[in-house]
Amino acid sequence: MDSNDWMKQLLLVGIGTTSLVAEKIKEVSDQWVKDGRIDSEEAQGFVEDIMQQIRAGQGNFESTMERQLRNMLQNLGVPRQSEMDELRGRIDRLERQIRDLENKMWR
């Protein structure tokens, strides 16, 4: 599985977690309204404030996870795509040089 698949899965987990948290916050605020602790406008404002904070933190979470995943892959010795592309180019050039030398020998 490549790093893009891992990132997609991590992001989906983050989105799922955010949805679950949003649902639970809504339930709590509805219960507070039902119990008379706050009115419905305060509950709506509370939910909106919390969700805004979560959304702001989600961007930080995503960039942090991406950086940690990149570091983990690097520590495991997994080459970056640019390194693989460079190596493929070098192999192609070497194969071409070998073919050229073989062709010269057979002439």
C-alpha cells in the first residue's frame, strides 16, 4: 500500500471521528436545552463554536499526520517517489549505454 492510500485512510478516520464528535456535541447540547441549563440559541452557538475549533484543528491534525507519516516512512528506509523516479531514470540510461556498447561490439 503506498503512502497516498495511508493518507487517505487516515483522513477518512479523521473525518469519521469529526462526524462522531459533532453528533455527540449536538446530543449534549440538546440535553442541556432539555434540562433547562441553556436556551436553544446558546446551544446552537456552543455547537457552532466547538465545530469551528474542530475544523481549525483538523487542518493542523492533517498536516501533522502527513509529516509524521513521511518521517516514519523515511525512518523505515522507504524511498520517496522522486528518489524512485531518479533511480528509474539512471537505470534506463545505464541500460541504454549497455545496449549501445553491445551494438558496437557486434559491428
